[in-house]
Amino acid sequence: MEISALPNGVHAADLPLEQLAKNTKLSEAEKIGELSRKFEAVLLRQILQESHKTVIKSSFTDDSAVSGIYSDMVTNALAENISKAGTFGLAKSLQAQLIRQLTPKKPKEGTIEN
């Protein structure tokens, strides 16, 4: 019986935020990208939860604790999937801004740097 070796690569998406910053195997760009995506997911969760509050209560809507739990689970999964798909675009924009701030600026030609 042959057992294949486990991959040694660490994926930023698999790490919790607490371990993401301390991980030395990830580049700064990977860390910033995953942090941006997770921030986008949090924001999407809040937007989706607020939009769900506008649903008009009726005899067809269940207002039980179990319904609330499942509703939160669906909202969380939807926010994560939208964020991972990259279709919202906030994470990409935030990542570009943060990486631009991380890289040092090159002086323009003909200018004297102090």
C-alpha cells in the first residue's frame, strides 16, 4: 500500500487571522490578499444581515431560534462564497491599495530626494 505525501504548501485561506500574520511561509502580498478577502467577507455579512431585516414578517416566515440560526449560517456561507469568488471587488481594491503603500516609492527622474 502506497501513501502519497501531504503537500507542504501553506494556503493563506486555510489559516485563521491570528496565525496569518505570524506565518513566515507566506509572502506579505499573500497575507494582505487574504486579509483583504476576509475583511470583504465581514462587510458582506453585515450587508446581507441588514438586508435580511427588511423582509416583511408574515405567517409564511418563521421567527424561531432555529430559523435564525439557519439564516445566519446561510448568510455566512453566502458572504464567504461571494468573497472567495472575487465578484464584489472590494478585496481586490483594498489589496492593491495596501500593497501600494507597502512598496517604497521610487523618486521621479530629475528630482532630488532629501
